[in-house]
Amino acid sequence: MILYLLKQNKNMKSAAYGKWYAYPVIEETVNLDGLSEHMSNHNTPYSKGAIKGVLTDMVNCIKELLLEGKNVKIADLAIFSLGIKNNGGAASEDTFSVSKNIKGVKLRARATGELITKSLNLEATLKKASATSKTSGNGGGTTPTGVDSNTGGSQNQGGNGAQSGSQQDQEGDYKLVIYKYGSGSSTVTDDSEQEINSNDQVHSGSNVNISVVPAEGKEPVAKVNGNSIPLTENDGIYTGSFQMPTKDTMLEINSEPDGGNDAGDE
């Protein structure tokens, strides 16, 4: 059972002003110790300590394999891999430098099997939470996609309307090209808060989150494949999200809608 709270967009400058959105309620984060205890209570002959030992070894081995340049797939959970965070392109192959052109390495986890978006939409049960429930740690600003806050059911489209029902049947990784205009700051992340850079491969149906601090407090504009994304303002930070369409995708973030046209992609 997934509990959710409804919040109203109160930003009068936003295209989504007055609309209500559902946000998941996260009451607890279970660590490895808690997971081991949970598993030991499922009619298993193994103790909590034995299970935790195996899980600890599994975590260490996954890390070791990833650092060897391999992907690790755990069926019906996720495919783990490492990605590279680029720090701008080099003018030529000869001038490329790891120290200058690479920010670092990041962990990627892509849902597989029973945890892909399509399967979760069919299996998830949603229920409105009481007003005293804790909200999730998403800052209250990300517009959820693919969920109908009135019925608790799934929708065929993400928040930007760029996906069709037929496209959702096509799974795979697609390139996300990110253009940022103006002098404000913008970050793009996945649901695990891992940063996404321009030209990264993102799995179709994955949620992509946007956070923008515009120049001089102006309201930013964000579009995916020409479709506007509703942004919610909270303490000067504008946030929104969309579902990755099943094709190469263009994300445009303009932090100065009244001007600012120096485009650049990361």
C-alpha cells in the first residue's frame, strides 16, 4: 500500500497554478540491518546475522564488479551500472583530459522485470494518507508523473504529454540532450538523485527531475520535445519532472525567459 498526500500548486505564475498533485509518503528508510531482519521473519531457516552477512558480501561484490566495468543484473529488481559525468567536451580527441573533462563516476540503477514502470503501474495500490502523515523527501516541488491523484490509477502519459500509450510498450535506453539557457543554475537528476548530464542514456519511462534557480528571480521555462513542463516554486527554487519518452529527447531549460540566449549543453 502506497500512501500519498495531495498538495496544491500555489505559484500564481505557474501554468499549473491551482492544480493538485499527489506526493508519496515515506515513513521509514530500511537499512541493511532492517532488511536482514525482515527477510529472517519470512519462514526461512537462516538467521538475521547470516542473511546480513550474505547481503553485505553481495553489496561488496557488486561494487567490485562495477569497478571492473561490468553491469550487474538482479532479476526483478534492477540493472546496476556506472556512468561517467562529463565536465564539458574537449575540442578534439587529442586535447581530451580525464582531469579536465570528467567530473566523476556515478552509480546507475535501472528497474528490470517486475519493477519496471509498466508493471508497477498495474500492481501498485494507492491510498490517500491522513494529514498527520510524513511527506516524502522530495522537497514538495516535483510534479509526479504517470499517476492520477484523483483515482489513484495509472495514466498513459507523463506530466509533459510527450508519451503515448503505444510508446510505453517500447522499452530501452534513449539519449537525453539537455540545453540550458541563461545565467541561472539548473540540475537534472533521476529518482535516486543521481545527476543526469547531456547525452546520457536514460531508460524509457524513468522519471527525470528538474531543479532550476533562475537569474534575478525570474520564472524559468522548461520544455521536453517542445511540450512545457509545469514547474513549482519553493523558496526561489523551481522544480518539476517528466517521464522519459521512448525516443531521443530534447530538454530545454530557460532560466531567463525574457532574454538570455547563450545556449550550451553539458
